[in-house]
Amino acid sequence: MRYVNFGKSALKVSEFCLGTMSFGAGTDAAEADRIVKCALDMGVNFFDTANAYHDGASEEYLGRAIAGLRDQVIIATKAGSLLDAGEGINDQGSSRYHIVGAVETSLRRLNTDRIDIYLVHMPHPGMNLEETLRALDDLMRQGKILYAGCSNFPAWLLCKSLWVSDVRKLTSFICLQSVYNLIERGVEVEILPLCHAEGLAVMSYRPMCAGVLSGRYSPGNIPEDYPNGAWVERFAGGIERLRQFAQNRGKTAAQAALAWVRSHPVVTCPIVGVERADELAGAIEAFDWHLTAAEREELAGYFGAEMTEHQIGVHAAWRTSYELIPRCFGT
């Protein structure tokens, strides 16, 4: 396993970040414990979760799995969206009230005295950047969080956040978490250049496009309950060429997709989720595969430059973000 600096910080993280979104859904507590222990044995020290994942079960399972091992792991968790766990009127969003309370809840679920990396999960209407950043600054001064970041922010909002932090002398985001894969490549337009220029770490999620690039599915083999069947059909030609490219090198399509994301010089660590411990070895093996520039370009060419729902690099719901501008720019 290779370890890299997390953005401009001196913090060292494994370039394989284990995503725990399956914990509490397809993965029960016992299997979550096996996954975490196996990952640690393979050199992984970086784990990603969120308070919104299955009403906090993901954080709880991760907290149990790292009991007695806290100093061996780096934990990233998230809050600050309209998806957060809780039913109260202030149990969502990114107000000081909610962020401070969410941190306390995550600390309890994770059974820890600190959160290493705390991210604002998603932009949303009505958010106040200065209020959120001041809350994160206070939490950092208290030692409850060590670094702050954001997830799913479009380039303009990330840039605005960095500016507010600069002029108000507040803690600044050290990282961005965003979707990136062979199909959803919108972050290449503005977000990755911005992160490179500002020295932000990039945690890329959906490296296999929610299974579309895994090689498991083809137009004639799509389970009825699989939500991305239309994408499998849409990109069938590229998926087959990806599978053949990998097979010619003794690899799988999933490994090729992971190796491609990892090969981008601005990506710090792809976030890879598994439901079973026996899936870890194959995923981690992809991180030993170093694509050449020509191979990277060839793979990208299989899917063309077609615009997708995620071309700007954030969820489709935030494609325009215009409703956010008046409030955010009023800080």
C-alpha cells in the first residue's frame, strides 16, 4: 500500500480509501468488522463514512470495528445536507446548530474523541457559508475535528468557500469529495484544476460508476432491481472494450476502472466500497497497476466526450445551483 500526503497537510493516508456506505445495509455488523480488519491488514488506514448513511448505522458499525485500533486509522465523516439522519426541523442542513450537534452525535457513534476529517456533505438552498465555516473553525479549535472539507461542491461554491475562509481568517477546506470515473468526468473541467491550484486533496467516489463499469452487467444481463441498467445499455460498447482491455492484461474491468481513476495526478484517493471482506483483495490489487499515459487516454476514448447528467461533477440535483447564489453570496 502506498501512502500520500492529504492535500497540503502532512497527514499521511493510504491512497485506497475504504467507503463504508454499505455498512448497515448490505453489510451487517459482523461483516463490517471483518472488512475493516482485513483492510487494516492490507495497509489501508483511511475510512470514509457519513451520518446520513442508513440513519447513522454506518458510523456505528465503523466505530465498533475500530475499537482498540483508533490510533491506526484516519476517519472521514460528513454532515450538512438535506439527507442527514434525524427528523427534527434542525436535524438537517449546515447551520451552526446542526453542525455542532452532528459532530457530537458522530463522535458518540464512532466511539472516538476526534474526527480526523469532517466534510460538509452537500450544498443546499439557504446555506450560509460563513456560519458553517465559523462553526467548523470553532470545532477545530476545540480539537473535535482536525481537518475540514466539503463534498459535492461545484467549482464556484468551493472557490467562494476558500475566499470566505481567507478574508475571515477561518479554517479552510483541505479537501473535496466528488464523483469521478470513466463516464462521469465533469470534474476535469473546473474542479480538478481548482483543487490542484489550491493544493486540496481530492477524494473521488463512484470510481466504478455505481457498478456500471464493474463488468458484472451487460445489456442482456441486467437485474430488474439494478437502478443503472439504462447506463449499462447506453455505454455497452465502452464497457465491453474496457473488459477486453483488462482481460488482455490479466485484470478485471473493475480493476481497470479503479486504476484509471487512481492514475489522475490530482486524485489523492479513490473511495472504494465493498460489501464483503473477500472483495477487498481484488480491489486493492488495482492500486498496484500503474497505467501509462497512452493506456489512460485509450480507456478514456472508449466512452467518448458525451455529456452526462454528472458532467459538472456533482449530483444532477445541483446541476445549476442558481438557487444557492443569493444566500451564499450574501455572507
